[in-house]
Amino acid sequence: MPTISLSGAPDQSFTTLEFQGVFNKISNQQIGNIKFVNEKQVKFQCGSNYLTGNVTQPNEQLIVFRKNHSENGNELICVGKVAKNIVFNQEPDFYE
């Protein structure tokens, strides 16, 4: 049976990225670069496409866990919380 370890405060903060549309299944690949324009807006470059995103606060508290496999079973360790959302909900700009 899994256990949950919540001792201490999370030591990292994370950001979620929300996109509209469909992505191919990828793993451990860099798909682009994100630059902060200011505190509320970011630009995401993927190839010759540029997406503009807005930085928002999460509506709900989200915690990030890491699964630890041990002799005593599985353990979930709290490693951080989601502090920001970046929402990309506009059509991309195309540059060549």
C-alpha cells in the first residue's frame, strides 16, 4: 500500500503549461524555448511558431510528488508545489 510523506515544506515550485490542441507523444525532448516578456506574459517558440501565453495563479493548490520504490513498498514524497500556470490559448504567430 502506498504511503504519502508530507513532512516539511515543498522545496521547489513548479509551473504548469496549458495548451490547446494535440501533441504527438514525446519523451525527454526539447520542443521549444520560453521567454518571459514581463511578469504576466510569456512567448513560446517552437520551430517557426510563436505562442503568446498568460501567467496566472492556479485555481487550486497542486502538489508535485515523486514516487520512491523501496523494500517496504511505494512511497510518495512531496517535492514541490505548482506556483504558476502559463496558459496558451491564442493562435500561433508564424515567422520565417
